[in-house]
Amino acid sequence: MKRYECLDAAAAIVTDQLVVTNNGGASTEWAEVGLPEAHLQVKTLGLCSSIGLGLALALPRRGVIVFDGDGSLLMNLSTLPTIARQRPANLVHVVFDNAVYEASGGTPTQTADGEAGADLAALARAAGIRNVHAVDSVDGFVSAFRSGLDGGGPTFIHARVEAVRKKTKPVPIDEVENKYRLVRYVERTEGISILARPLPASVAGR
Amino acid sequence: MGATDTATDAEQVLDGILAAGVTHVATLPDINLVDLIALVDRDDRLVHVPLSREEEGIGIAAGVYLGGGMPAIVMQNAGLLNTCNALTTTAIQFEVPMLLLVWYAGHLGDNAFMRLGEVTEPVLTALGIRSFVPSDAADARRIIPEAARLSRQSMRPIAVLLTKAVLRRFAS
């Protein structure tokens, strides 16, 4: 199974959920198939699940999806007990495990080496995550992903994938534009104001 | 210093946090922060997110802001050093406001962690993060909402460094 096959299948299921991707192949692959306005492309290795948790806590009635990687999760394992303790029912945390640091040259991660490799689904279960799925087929992924989107989470999906990256076009925006695009989308779809800032006195005419 | 004075110090800092419009507080304890963290945990107006490592707190804070909340992170300055990459490549690179409420170990009145005390303000300066050191709890109560306003207006994290003059529980 390839990561982009799962992402293509996910894109056909996702509706208004906010999607946070790690700084790896999932980021550019999702950019090709997902709604740009709902997509945050994280740049700090390990932090995407924490950012997704923050979004899920701030917007408890909005679905939040995190597309993470094994190298990224291994760098921020404390995210698992932290998510478990908060119990966000609206958070779906998908980890595409290709057993290598794909974006930085293909060095094996701690999930490689078969029996000796770390079992990320077992780690999530041990951390107290409520719904944990381990999948190795697109059908299995779709089934687990749908059940996660139905709520009752937090949901953690460990998807074993090949270390293959789809050839994608570069995404022509920087982080600040990515932030404004997402926030404006949240404001519009939630009917809230996030970026309202008081005007300087000279402009406001005080 | 009596127990009432202790509670008052932490309560004044909490009042500052509430007046700042903070909605979510991520915390990792220093012994000098336990009264404040207990108040945060009990307060229904705040969502408390206990952390296991401070760097995840920067991510949680960024998500909270992008979802319409106002985040604060309560941590020690050792923890602040743990957050340098996240501050740089998430909070600053994406221009996300957040309040950093940092126990200033190794500052005046402390007996340990002098190396931490020495590097704290230079590291914040190097990261491009402005910081303020309140003179006492009442000053912290006044500064914290202003720091939050600066943070929102400048789209940057702002640090308020809390010393033994602010949270006096273990003053000798």
C-alpha cells in the first residue's frame, strides 16, 4: 500500500474537516487532492499532532484530521498520552509508517527491523488512545478512517506503507499565507472572528 | 510569607491570564508553579492541557490560536529551551500569537539553575521574542494582559518571565 493511495481515498471522504499534515510526503501529496483552504502544512518535525490537538480543543464540534509520519511521531511521542488525557472526540490521527526518514534521505527509523521495530499502534494503545487501528490495505484504511470521522475518538490509525513518494508540484505559498488561508476558512465556516485586531488610534479616530 | 500571601500571588497571575483573554493553558510544572497550575486546573473558564514535554505545548498553542482561542504555556525556563525549534519553525514562521509564562529559574533570589538564568533572556532575544520581567504579582497581573495584546498585535509569541518576586512561595 502506498501513502498516496490512502490520501486519494481519504480525499473522497473528507468534507469540512481541518487537515494538518507533517513536513513530509503527506504534505505535498495531500495538497494535490485535498481542499487547500482546510489544509495546514506543518514545518516542525513532530508537531503536527500537537497542532491538530490544539485545533480539536479550540473547535470541539469540528472534525480535525492529522496526517503524520513515523519519524515525526517518534520525535514527539509525548503527544500520545497528552491526546489520550484530553480525549478529543473529534480528532483522527493517521500515521503513515514507511519505516524511513523519507524526506531527509531514507535513513531507517525506529519502526524498521521487523520484530525489533517499534509498534506505533501498540504505543498509542498503551498511551490510552481510545480507538486504535492498524491497517495495511486501502480498504482497511478507508474503514478505519470512516469510523474515526464518525466521532468517538480520539482515533489513531497506524498505516504501514511503502517508502514511495508521489511526484507532486511545489505548493506556491509560504507559512504565513498558509496560516491566513486556514484561519479565514475557519472564520467563514465557523462564523467566528479570529483575526480581528483593534485599529491604531490614528486610524480609528479616537 | 504566609499561605494567604502565596495564594494571592498565584491568584493575581491567574487574574492576569483571564484578563488577557486566554482560553487554553498548556502547562508543565516547576515546583514554584504548582499553585498557579492548580488554579488553572480548577478554573472552568480555562481549558487546561497538561504536557509531558514543552515543545508539544507550542504546537497545541498554535492549533488553539488557529481555531479561534488564545493560548498560554506555563513552563520553566529549562522547558523554554526545549521549545526553541517549535517557536522558530511554527510560532514565528507562521506568525502565531501565544503567551509564554516562564518560571525564571536562576534569577535573583534563586539558589540553583544559574546557567539557565544566564541564557534565558539572550535566547529569547536571539529568537526575536520580546520578554518582560514583572517586579511582583500585582505587576504581573497588569503586564500579562498587555503582553497578550502585544502578542496578538505583533503576531508573535511574547514571554513574561516569572521570578521569586512574583510567586513567593519558596522565598527564603
